[in-house]
Amino acid sequence: MIYTKVCIIGAGPGGATAALQLNKEGIDCIVVDKAVFPRDKVCGDGLSGKVLTCLKKIDPLVAERLKQAGFKLNSWGVSFIAPNRRVLEVGYRPDFDAGNNQHKEVPIGYVCKRMDFDHFLVEELKRCAHVTLYEGIAITEYTLEADGYYVSDGNGFVIKADLLIIANGAHSAFTKKVAGIQMEPAHYVAGLRAYYKNVEGMHREHFIELHFLKSLLPGYFWIFPLPNGQANVGVGMLSETVSRKKINLKKELLRIVEQDPVFKERFKNAQLEGPIEGYGLPLGSKKRVLTGERYMLVGDAAFLIDPFTGEGIGNAMGSGRLAALQAVKAIQTGDFSAAGLAGYDKDIERVLGSELRLSTRIQKLVHYPRLFNLLINISARNKKVQELLSCMFYEVDLRKKLTKPSFYIGLLLNK
């Protein structure tokens, strides 16, 4: 049996970030993942400005290595396209100017395949003196005792930990069975992802595209540019809507690409590469308790995906870092109780609460095409609204914006 103060289940972005932060704090931890890296992960493949911001806080050298990595495409922002096809462009930086080629900084947003990004993070873990990584081991048993959590693969691999950080994704058995958080169709998106080559009409600054087509509301069709002329193309829709309307998402994706008057032109010379694959997005559109006796949930296992933008990786990494910081406090005080770990829930609320509530409100507007068209029309002309949306991708505390009188004056004056 192996003993550790902190055991992290899952080596994806949330778990890896937690381990990187613990390494910075000089605390030994163990990371266990059922996969052997590199491995594919069905995802939209977009890295917002939150990713680099988070890595800079932990270790500027790691952030710099990501900047220099050749597996990604630099991306400056997001294009939101309303049902009436009106476009709202939002930069990943609040000071981004799409009409100015002299940007204030190098890009802080990227697009890259999860196989490459997650492998990058795992390789960073292997540099860490305080991190031990076990790959290819699926933890299936969790036993809480008075002196710690015992986790096992059922085949003799056993770890005893003072504290667990659960970061094993949207289908985490721990989240369901121990934390009691269940998949709710009203707070869960069904998504499909495909890779295409030679899609035309991509943004010159490599913005990712979210198209809120009327046939998909309250979901959207996306196109994310990738290196080597590829694009990540997909559809996402609330699970309850898919079930109620009996929608075949694969057929809908192909219909859009082949028959939509705009996209059939953009895809006329495109080739589908590989299979069309599905995945689930657990949304942060409902507040949940993410801690319990000797555990914290992070990332998709904590249902923290942005309901409007689909932002998942940045939120996973941010929550992983906050969980690690709470773990430090728990180790220092020796308090691993649910009450003692509740500070993590408060930190999640402080950092992500305002943002997730705003996104939930916007997501509800998407149900009504005319209102959403109006929102995009107003936002496209109002720099303050664009700045607010930009903050959602840049890890700027929205509360600071929303408490400034100048923000509301700018809204009223349409500036």
C-alpha cells in the first residue's frame, strides 16, 4: 500500500493543474489516471486566456513552454453568431482590437487537440519533484476510514491518502456515488465532435466560432481552427432538448455541413477526417456542493463547464489550482472534514460564481431567437458588453466590473 497526503484521481487539465500547484507548494502528491498518455479526448479543443493565466500563476516557465509549443494554433478570441447571422467578435483580452494588427501582447488563447495539450501537462508533471504519476490504472474502489481514504483498482493497487482531489471527468463514478451529484438533462449538454480538413472562411485571427443556429437552440454549431488546415467541428445541445425533440445530433451535424446555405459553401472542399464522436458537458448552471469528508471535486467532475460559452478547460484548471490551495490549508491544520474543506466551495463561488450565473442567464435567452438576436445586435455595438464577455475568457473577476459605476454609464451611453 502506498501512502500520500494528497491523491489526485485524473491527470487531465484539472488534476494536472492541482498537482502542479501542490508541487509549487512543496507538497508530495500522487496522480492516478486510467489512460496512458498521450491519449485522445473528445472536446472542442479550445484553450481560452484562462489557461495561460492559470499556468503563469503557478510557474511562468510552464506558461512559457506552452507559448513555445508547436502543437497549437494561436487564437485571439471568439465569434458569436446569432440566429440572424449577426456576428459579435470578442477578444480573449479586454483590450483586444480586431482592427489593429499591433496587439499589446502575444496571443493568450490557443486551439489544439486535447491529445497534445493533455500530454503536454502530463510531461510537465514528470518534471515535478513532488508528483508521482501512475498511468494505466483505473481506480474503482473508494473506502473512507477514520484515518484517510483508501482507493484501489480492485487488483491489489492500493493508495491511502489524507485527501482526495477528484478530477476524473464528466462520467466520474465518485461524483455520482459519493458526492451525490447526478446528471440532470436540464444542466447537461450532449455534444458531437468531428475533424475536417480545408474548411473555408476561417477568421484571420483564428477566432473560434459559435453559431447559434435556430435548429439547434439552445445549443450551437461550432468551428474551431486547428494547425495544418484542420478544424474541430461540432454541435452541442441541452440533453433535455435532444430527448424532447428526438434529435439525432449526428444527422443534424451532417445536415448543417451539407445543406445550410452558408456552411455548404464553406465545406464544399472539406474532407471529414476520422469518426464523429460524442461526449457530455456537465454545466455549471446549478450551484452544487463540491466538497465532503476528505475530498474535493474539480473540473468536469465538479460540473463547472460554462453554460453559454462551453468553456471547460480553463474552469477545470482554475478549480484544480483552488483545490490545491485548499489542500495546503487542510494539511497545515490537519482538518480534512467537510466543514474544513468548505473554503474551496467559497473560493469557487468567489472566482466563478458571477460568471456562471451570467452565462446561465444568457443561455436562457438563447431559447428565444428574437431576444438573442437583439442581445447580439446590442453587444456588437457596445464595447462595455464586449469587455464583460471578454473577462469570462480571461479570468478577470467579473464582480470588479459589475461594481464600477463607469461600467453602467458605458452601457447606457452605448460605449
